[in-house]
Amino acid sequence: MKYLHKTLLQDLTDLCESLEDQQYIHQSKLLNGATIGQHLRHSAEFYLCLFEGVPTQTVNYDERKRNLLIETDRRYAIKVLADLSDQLMRVQPSFTLQLFSSETEAKEKPFITSFDRELLYCLDHAIHHQALIKIGLKELGIAALVGDHFGVAYSTLRYRAGLDTN
């Protein structure tokens, strides 16, 4: 599964390296003024929050740190993505976590989950935001910077590949 995460993080890195600074912070009309950088920051912060919870075996995405530099400085974002990729390779999977949520009953009584399950959540969440990023890229006329797979769930890609062989 780490391969999927590394691929996703590399796709985001490649995009950051291809964009101009103004494209990274362009406020998209189609995305209610959101920027590519904001969607990238939001995606990265879920991974960061999960990794920060490893020592205590707890995670609360609602209380994650928001580092606005990620959304405004694409070079800094590239560094953060590289750090995430490194952390991903070092972490030992398959341990229990307590998931707190400010918006549910898990505020006081956490849900029991696992690191692997939360890592999968981060992947799905990031793919969703890639799809939104792709809308911003299309608005700018630069969607060719990413592949057709960008922003598409892996299960959908497998399904489509199966249709192509029939």
C-alpha cells in the first residue's frame, strides 16, 4: 500500500515543480476562490496529522495544525511532500489508534481504528482533493500537467482498465 501513497505524493510533487508560483496561488472561480495550494495543503495536513499522532497512538484531524506556508509557497510544499514520503517509508504499520473527532461522539470517547485504516483514509481524501485541483488546472488551461489518473480513485482506474480489456 505504501506504493500508492508514494505515487500520490510524487504526483503532487511533480505538479508543484511544474506550476508557476502564480498558478499555485490562483484563486479559482470554479472552486469558490480556493487555490491549488490550499487543496494541496489540506491533503498534506491530514498525512501530517496522522504521523504526528503515531507517538501517542491518537489522531484528531479536526485539531490538525494548519501551516499556511504550504498553500502559498510551492517550494516549501515540495519539501513537506518529500518529508511525508520519507516518514511513510519509516513508519511501522498495523497498530491501533484512537480517533478523536470534535464533531461526533468521538469527542469524548474515541473510535478505535488502526494506522493502516487511517492511512487509507488519507489516501482517499487526497485523491478527492486531487480531483478538485484538476478542476483548477482545467480552469487555467494546464490540465495536461497531470495524467488522466490524477484525482481518480484507484478502484475506478482498475474498473476502467477492466472495461478496456473486454
